[in-house]
Amino acid sequence: MAEIDTLLGQIMPAVEAAAGAYGVGVLTRAEDEAAGATVRLGQRLLARILHRGPDSAPVEATVTSLADAGADQDILDLRRAELRIALRDALRDSPSLADELSVLLPERPAVQASGERGVAVAGNNSGIISTGDGAHNTLRQ
């Protein structure tokens, strides 16, 4: 399950960008040169997911719901969660799909920490990273 969650973390931004950029048309629109790299990646990922046959219907339905969600942040969050669940189910039900999608993703740079108490962050960090004896951190929001 951890591998599926990692793959979902890589897939979701691109799929969301494609749905946001093209709405329902993302399901049938040909690759557009004016689209950004993330949107094009989302289109390729969706094309691979949706061309599996009738079992792709839940993913298609959630992409359509996300595309039609409008600007209401609560609805967008709900639709994103529904899409993530549909993608997770599709990946769990078809291990070969996970392999196919992984091939489409760009290589991620290796992250390596060195030195005593070294810290490495892959991607973004939105919290405190603290090392050391007796460290005390306070986060006020």
C-alpha cells in the first residue's frame, strides 16, 4: 500500500492540473502544445488509466466531477479526495497499471543526507526540521 500511496502522490498533481485546465474535455482532448508539462503529463496518465476498459469508469466519473466542481474550495477538496480514492482502487486492482504509470513519470533526483544528524527532504517541506540535543521548537499559526 505504501508504494501505491507514493505513486498517488506523484500522479495526483498532474491529473488535477489536467482536469483543471481542460475540464471534462481532458478525457478526450488531444495533447495541446500550449499546455504546460504538468498538464501534458496528466493527460498521458489519464489516457493510460482510462483506456483500460469499463473498469476505468469510476476514475472517469471522478475526473468529470473534479472538472465541474467550480471554485468552492470545500467541493474541490472533496472531489480531489474522491479522485484519489478512485485512482488508489484502480492501482490496487491492477498492479501492472502502477508499473505503466511509473514509466511515464519523470525521474526524481536522488536525495541524500550526510553528516551527523543530516536531514534530506525530497520535494517540499512545510514544517519544522530540527536536529540536536534538547532542541525546542515552537510553531505559531
